[in-house]
Amino acid sequence: MSEEWIWWKHGIIYHIYPLSFYDSNGDGIGDIPGVIEKLPYLKELGVDAIWFSPLYESPFADGGYDISNFRNIDTRFGSIDDFRKLTEYAHTLGIRVIMDLVMNHTSIQHDWFIESNSSTENDKSDWYIWHPGKNGKKPNNWKSAIGGSAWTYSSERKQYYYHSFFHYQPDLNWRNKQMREEYFKQVIYWLDLGVDGFRLDVVNLIVKDKKFRNAPLLSSFPFLSTKSYTRNRPKSFKVLKQLRKIVDGYQDRLLLGEIYAPPPGDSTVAARYLGSDTPLLNLAFDFSLIYRLWNPKSYMRVIIRALELIPEGGWPCNVFSNHDLLRYLNRPGFYWFREEKAKLIATLLLTLKGTPVLYYGDEIGMRNTSLRFSELQDPTGKKYWPFYKGRDRARTPMQWNRDLHAGFSKVKPWIPLNPDYLQRNIESQSESEKSLLTFYRKLIKVRKEYLPLQMGNWIPQIEGENGIMAYSRVYENECLLIVLNFRNYYKSPVFSEDAQVKVLISTHRNTEETTHLNILRLFPFEGTIFQVID
Ligand code: BGC
């Protein structure tokens, strides 16, 4: 397959938070056989790949991002055989399977940590980041992402260990060769099993300063600044090069990095991992779009900047919601006219240059759910309540239909449903011509049919002035024009040139309808993909 046509460039990735997709065995928790059952739904929607948040064995102190055994599937989700069946069936449907790869840390319950913690002289004593401390105090001022010192004292080993996140998620030491080799064996294990790629969790955090230097005050909070000693270290690029080499031993596998840069986002960071000579990652999440409010000028600004920064050989990756950053429809600026705005965001996501990533439920406009403290599972919510109510609000069960428990499970789900499932669910939206889900299905179809939307250049036409975003996508001799009206008013956009255009899909117009750009009057919150015919 030519690099130009590789699946992860033109495909659509669908992100599943496995606890919440579909419960097949009546324990209130989503599972792999449940996903198998729902694969035809995903096929019909038109997705090309699924990315699973971690399915591995875990005590689930951080939603599965605290792994106690990388080689096994957690029993709450099923077995390794279930996973094999899933992969095989997905492949017969033409859907790829992407696993989450948490390289930065393990659970405190992982065998590696238990051994490493047992003494200063065991085989794995250097597999985590240990330090004796300084004058009876913590080694330095490094802070964990969730606040407080990143160092915890082990009374067993009588040293401190480093954790970028919670104390039960000790960071691995990527400077240790044996650990690296063992870790990579697990990667090979999953690749051999047929996995099509990995989403690399917080991959720009994996290596820390060798000298343990104190961070400048502000940047000692990892999520406040990128200028710290605990991220984007030169050695992490070397580690990724090794991983790249392994993955390239297999055909067409994807490495998609979560490259965290704190709000307002900084596309330069993600771009560094997409370098041209030997791209380390194929795709990198750059959250600058997620952080924007409802403002076409600022959307345009960050899109243009990201595209300028991505080196040749790199490819953009666009996303609006995920399991950490909550549902986009609950962000400031989205409060009014959410239904209309959801359709505009769908149009934007599927027509920008790059690979779109949909978070489960985005296709029906799922929202954050209000939860009580006693209902929370997410440790960040528990820690910062009531100021921050945690990420579970965006991890609630998929709303399949109006039945009891929204058709997600036969019993009470692991976390409360959003009560709006009675109105907002897949079954009812499937039946309605005007629903968001129907719109998504049609949009995805158009995207698959018209190559400019998958592969074309992206050329800005109106950069947010007057509430309007317009851009063209051009591939070979075909040109499409996407026009989005962000305002609740009729608008007459001014284009630099006139052209005759035909509607391919629109929130307001009939398909096939033709018009001229110089007489175009947009409906409030209109989003339309035109084909330029003359
Ligand atoms: C994941 C989070 C997780 C953290 C620690 C991330 O960025 O997406 O859900 O809590 O890494 O693994």
C-alpha cells in the first residue's frame, strides 16, 4: 500500500472507553463480547478503526491506566480469547484494532514493581525511578500531574519512587535496558496477536532528567508548563525510535501519541514527534482544538498553525472529546443551540485535513452527566471535589435505546447513566432523518466517497471573519468547499472568487442543489460541503 493510501491517514478512528460501551454478561460493566456484538453498528457508522482505552489486567484505581499485567486482558472485560475473536471479527469487517500502550508507568501491583520495591539489590531494582532522597527529604521539587509531590517514600525499600500521576502509578525507568527489552517484548506480543497499532499514553513524559535537577518553580507542575525536566527529554525520542523500529517490522501499524501540552495547547510539541526523516509517530494528538471555545477565528488560527508546524511525513489528527477532557458539548460557548453546534463540529471534524477521532457517543451528542460524590470512581474527581468533579462525567454508559439502563446492560451500570438517554439514544436517532447520528452517517459516507476530504490539501478561504469559517479541500482535479456559519444569524459570506457549487451534504440545504458563491446566503448555524463545479 502506498504511504498516501495507508488506512490511518484516510480512516476514521473511534475511541471506546470499554467499561461503558456494551455489557454482554449482565454485570453492569462493558466487555469485549459486548463490543463484538456491536461491531456491525460501528461498521454501519463507517468507522475504520477502534482504539480501546486499556483492557489489560488492572486494579482500576485510575480507570485501567494503572496496569498490573500488560500481557493479559482484565477479567472484567473477558479473556485473551475474547480479544482474539474481537480482532478477527473486526478485521473481517475491515475495522482495525488499536490498543492503549501505557509506557510511562505501571500499577503499584505489577510484579515488576513488587520486585523492584523489595530491596535495592534485586534484578529489577532499577526498573523504576528510585532515589534515596536529599538530607532526609524528597529528592527534588517535581510535582505529580494531579498535585502534590511526585515522590513517595517506600518504607520497604527505604527510598523514594517517582510517579507522574498517583502514588499507585510508579513511573518506569526507560533508561534501563533490561526493562526496555522486556517492555518491548510485550509490544511484540500484541503485534503478533494482530493488533493494528497503539495509542501511546502520555508518551512525552516517559523519560526524566538524569540529574534530577529541580524544575523552575512554575514548571514543576507538569501540567502547567512544557519547560520541565520531566517531559520531552531527548532520550524519549531515542526510546521511541526503538519502538518505531519494532512496529515497522510489521505491516501498516500505527503509532498515535498522546502528546500532552497544557491549555491553551502548543502544536509545536506534538509536531516534534512527527519529524520528517524518520517520523517517530504516525499521528499525535494535539489538543489545541479541544481547548478552543466556540470561536471560528480561534479555530482557524490553531488549525493553520498546526498544519504549518507538522513536518513533511507527519499527518494531523483531530479530536474534540476524550475520556479525560470531557464532552465537547459541555464546554463554555456550547450552552445554547447545542444541537446545531454539534452538527457544525461534526462537519468540521470530518472535513479538516487529518485523521478524525470520535469519542463513543459523540455521534449522538452525548453530554457530561452530573454525578454525586458517592457515585464517583475517578480519583481526580474524588481528590478535587467539589471544584473539579472528575472525568467520570464523560465516561457514562453508551445510550443504545430507551429501555431500562439505556440498553447498555440488564443491571444497574457501574456508573449512573445520563438520564437524557430517554431522548438521546442510538435507536431513536437511527429512526430520525434529522438526527445527529443520521447526519454523522451521511457525513462519513461523503467523506469516504470524495477523495479531497480524505487526502486533499486544506486551503483556508474565510478565516472566521463575521462568524464564518470556509476552506477548500483539493485533490487532483477535484475541489470541495466547506462553509460553516458559527452564528445564529443569516450571513452572506464574501469569497474572493465566484464559482458555481453543488451541495453534497448540508445541515440546511438539499443535496444536489446548486448555487453561486456570490449569491450565497447562509442559514443560522449552517454547515455545508459544496462541490465546486465551475
Ligand atoms: C490518560 C488518563 C490517565 C493518565 C495516566 C492519560 O493521559 O489518558 O486517563 O489518567 O494518562 O495514565
